Amino acid sequence: MNIKRKTAFILALALCTGSMTAFAETNNGTSPANIEVKGKFVAASGGGTVIAADVTWDDMTFTYQDGDEVWNPDTHAYEVTDGGWTNETKNINITNHSNIGLLVYTDYDVEYGDVDFSIDKDIVSLPTAEGTAPADAPKTTIKIGVSGEAIQEDEKLGSIYVSIYENYAKVISVSTAEELKAAVQKGGNIVLSNDITLDETIEITKPCDIGLYGHTITANNTIFKVTGNCRSIYGGTLKTSGSNASAVYAAGCSDLTLEDLELESDDNYGLLIDNAKAAVFNSTFTGKGLNGANIGVKDRPGSLTLNRTIRIDSGIYKENDTDKVTISAEWGLYNFDPTEYVDTDKCDVHKGTEGWFVTEK
């Protein structure tokens, strides 16, 4: 009995000294105590993001066929055929079972001489698997090839790396002209996973960023006509050779940024400014251009800002020697004398062994 009482006392003491919140009222016995009962709702967290992807691949053994002596019955002599890698490709398959979109990056390291790997799509975006059956989950196939230096025996050539990330920025990867056109019509963050050849101009009317990621877009016509707010085009090569067709035709847009680009133009401009505002960073303009220039500005209001490392092989052409377009060369390195475009109250220009430097005062 004493043990039971002692235990009860300890439990009561624990309740009294604990961190519990107590509610009380004085009751005179004339009516029952009214205790309000409440329910507290805690919303479900949704389970969070789950990243799950299946990655499978073919046997990555490629064949180099050595040259051989072949008897020619017409000349009665042996002829030596050239050796070379076969044209076979191997597949890497990725299937997205995640409840979020994924970005898949494929890269490689070469470990043998001048062997080279080809990857048909080095960046791929896969949509979420939500709303799909497992058998119909979003998937892609990446093709790998080998070329280059001969091997004399079985060798390890290198390694392929497949990295998978959450596509939180909703990046859209494209590898064909049709995919690029469709992505631009929607707008957003667009990246190239392969070189693309265009047979018609793509007009940009919605906000977007287009990353070339080291790839090339080739055309015999204007590549991009920018009439809307295309925020940026960056990181690759734009090559056009059509007559009177610019790689980028900025027509009525504002705040267009071109960065880390090589713009090749023959019989046309790499960039044409027409009632538009554009800024160019770390870019090169090559080719004979049009009117002896790689960049053209129309006789309409606009602006062109050059910054950091700028190379223009054939100059800037101003229609009717217009003064309606403000051209400014800010701090950086130029392969031409940019003095006429420099605000000399803010910057100095001096010539060095690598070109002309514009520096802040």
C-alpha cells in the first residue's frame, strides 16, 4: 500500500512540475464546468520531392577495324585499305520516375590519345512523371560514338558521365529546329543539346533566355528576329551566310543581351539594330559582313552597348551615318580603336600589344 501511494505521489509531482499548459476555473457546484474542445489542423506536407531515374546503357565497346591487304584481280597486286572506327553508336537510356522534372547532363573524359567521343544530346530535360503510368514515364535515349586516333590493341578509351539534377528552373532542352521553334513560342529558359541547322527565321516575341552551350546554329537566312523581350542569347556560335540576312535582327526589342557568342556573317550582319536596345558582352564578330561591317544600325532610335572583350573584324555600319543610335564602348579589350564610342569623361583608352583597352578613370 505504501508503495502504491508513493508512486501516485511521484506521478502527481511529475504532472505538476512538467511543462504542460493547465486550464482551470472555479466551480460552485450549481452547474457543470464547460470545457471547450478544439481540433488543430496540420496540413499535409505533400511528401516532398523524390528524384528517381533509371539509367541503363549498352555495352560500351567500340570497334576499330585495322587496315588490311586486299587482292585486286585487275591489277594483280595487293592494296592496303584504310583502318578506322566503325560507325556504330551505343545507347544510354534515362527514364524519369520522379515527381519533378529533371535535367540530364552527359559529359566524358578521354583517356587515350586523340580519340574523341560524340554525344548527340549533351543536355536533356525530362518532364515530371506525375500523371503517367510507370510504363509511360518520360524517357530519352542518348547516342554515343567514337572517332579519331587508331588503337593498336584493346584499350580503355575513357569514361562517360551522366549527371541528373532537379530542373527547378524549368529549363527546356532542344536538339532540332522544330523543338527550338516550339520552345521559343512558349518562352522561358531554353538550352541547346546539339548543333542545329535552320531553314527559316525564328521570331522571338516572348521573354526567353537561349543558351547554346557551345553548340552552333547555322542558317542561310536571319536566325533570330527579336521583336519581343528576349532576355539573352549566350554561349555558342551563330553562323549565317544568306544575302541580307542577319544572325540576330533586333527589331523593336529592348534590353537584349548577347554574351559569349561568336557571330559569323558573310554578305550580312552578325547583329542588326533596328529601333532596339542591345548589349554585347565577351563576343566575336567574324566574316566580311555587309557594307564592310559585321554590325549594322538602322537610322532609327536605339542603343548598342559593348562591354568586356569585343572583337569585330569588319566594323560597324551606321545607316545614313545616323546619330539616332547611341553606341557606347565600356570597359574591356577591343581589337579596334573604340575611342569614338567611349565616354572619355568616365573612361580612358590606351593601346596595348593585345589591342585597345578601355578602363575606368
